[in-house]
Amino acid sequence: MNNYNNRQSLPPIRRSGSSSSSLNSQRAYESYNEPAPQPRRNARKQTKKIKYRGQIDYVILLCVILLVAIGIIMVFSSSYYTAGQGENGDMYSFLKKDIIYSAIGFVAMYIVSRIDYEILKYWVKFLYFGSIILLLLVFTPLGVTHNGARRWLNFGLEFQPSEIAKFALIITLAAVLENNPKMLTTWKGVFKYLGIMVLPTGIVALENLSTAIVIGGISVVLLFVYSPKLRYSVTIGAVGAGGVIAMIFGSWRSDRVEAWLHPESVSNEKGYQVLQSLYSVASGGMFGLGIGGSRQKMGYMPEAQNDIIFAIICEELGWFGAAIVVTLFIVLIWRGIYIAIRNSNEPFAMLLATGITSMIAIQVIINIAVVTNTIPNTGIPLPFISYGGTSLVMMLASMGLLMNISRYHGKSEK
């Protein structure tokens, strides 16, 4: 016998319209059944942090294009005479290679600017230990020596691992500091941080003290920016500077100090390039001798297209042209600082932008200081302008990463 007293009453049926009927049917269904589960995909979207994705920083892009264009022109202008006198007799040899390196670099810049930069967090170990392996391979038969310096590897194509190590270390330090936000609040954490950067820096310093100084400088800048205690970065910076000075004065590099202080007294030896550089800077005047008009590149300035190219810029474009180049670098550095500040609530993005910007700033300052004999001579290329395939490609890839970060404003979408 059915128990009609316990039976649940049905909702009233209304036939005033199809939409009302459909609504009541849906309500009736919900009263008898569980609510329909939401797709998991929507749940992930609700919990995932979404950043505002805008346009790249076109100021950076414009500065980079102008600097690379100036570099291509000046590499050809400073190298065509010596290249024409070389074994191949091809006055366009450096120009053609520089254009190829620029094209590869711009492709790398575009690719890096389009990916999600946070993916790099998952490649930290590969980048860090891979760069160390490449640095160690320089001391094997795969290593190549040029002008007495063993800094290149040859896998069918020569490249400089220390340039890759700079880029890899910036990513590594940024990821480590984001994962350990309190790491730089104690001396123990600071020493762990230094332990990460000492290994690649020490390997590079064995054959390339100049690049090791740049890597060390980048590490100190990141320490200064992220550590809440100023004394840590000041102490580490002072100790590092003291170590560099001790290495310079306590080794064969002390000859460079003598050439820096008295280039005219050792003009036939270590001071030769320094003296020729000063001649170039002084002879350019306000507006220069014109593109192609340099006299020092006619066999007087060794490797004029490399680290000393700013002297040729001063000679051919004058102080006015040199000021334009410096202004482009200043604007580029300013935009990098702005991007880092704008993403200050995103530690990984902020540290990446800071590291890339400091890398450019340190290299520009050291290169121009060497050309003007403000500091002892050291081999640091001028970013985007000096001839060098690995340096140019990695610099453009770094700019791609900086422009990538510039697309994310460090805030959630509304």
C-alpha cells in the first residue's frame, strides 16, 4: 500500500509561456537533483592568477634597432681596411658576419618576447649547470684561442660560453631569490647566494677577468635591490672590488695599470692601443671626420671593430655622434629600470629586468671608461655595437626577455 502522506508535493505547473515553463522545469529539476557540476577548466581559470598583458615597450625596441643599425655601420667602417688587407682580401667579411649575427639575434629576440617568461623557472637547473659545463669545455680540446685568450668553443660554429653564462646566471639568481624571499635577510643566506654565483664567475675569471667582473657586478646589484639590509651588498661589493684590485696589481695585469697611468711611456707595448684610442677620441672634434674618415683604423688601431669601437665612433661621428649613442643607452637603461619598478610586486620579473638592465649598464660604463682611459684597459664589448656574434645574439635575446616582461604590468586583469 502506497504512503501518500509522505509524498513530496510537486511545484505548481504554469502554462503562461514557454520561457516561464522552461524556467519552472529547471527549478523543479534542481529541487530533485544535485546542481550540475561546473567544468574543471573553469575552476582552474578562477584560481589561476591572470596578469594584464599589453604591448611591448616600443621605446626599448626603437633604441635596440637604432643601436644595432649604428653597430652594423660602424663595424663595416672600422674593419673594411684591415679586412681587405687580410688573407681573404674581402673587405665586407666582418659586415656580412655582423648582419647574419644581427638577423639571428632579432629572431631570438622575437621568440623570447612572445613566450611566457615564467616558463624559465622550470629551466633554471638546465641553464645553470649547462652553462657551467660549457665553461669547463673551454679548457678541453674543444676550446679555441684567439689573441692569446682561450674563451671560445668550436662545435662547427665558434661561440663564447661566458656570454651565455651571464644570461643563465641572471635567470638562476632571479628564480632562487623568488623561491626564497627571506634568503638575503641573514649572512647565512647571503653566503648561499654567493655560492651560486661564485662557481661560474670563478671559472670565467680564469681566462676572462673582464666578463667575471660584469657577472660579479650583476650579482651585487641584485643583492642590493632585493636584500632589506644595505650592509650586505656594501660589504660584498667592497670585498669584490678589493679582490679585483688585488688580482690586477698582483699579476701580469699590472702592466695594464702602468699603461693606464702612463700610456706614452709604454706606447710600443701595452699602452699602444690606449694611446691610439685617445688619438681617435681627440681627433674627432664636435662632428667628426665623417663615416669612413677615421685614420686610426688604417692599421694603427688593433681590432678596431671589437671592444675599442667607441673610439672610432668618436673619431668619425664626433662628440655629437658619441652623445647620441650614449643617450640611446641611457634611455634603454631608464626603460629597464622603469619596467623593474613597475613589476616590483612580481619578484621574478623584477629581478630579471634588474639583472638585464644592470648587465647593459655595467658593460657600457666599463667600455666607455676604457676607451677614454678612465680605467685600465679591459676587454668588454660595447653592447649591440662591438663586433662579436655570441655577445650580439645574447644581448638581443636579453632585450626580448625585457620586452616580454614589459607586456605584463604586474596587476590582475579586471
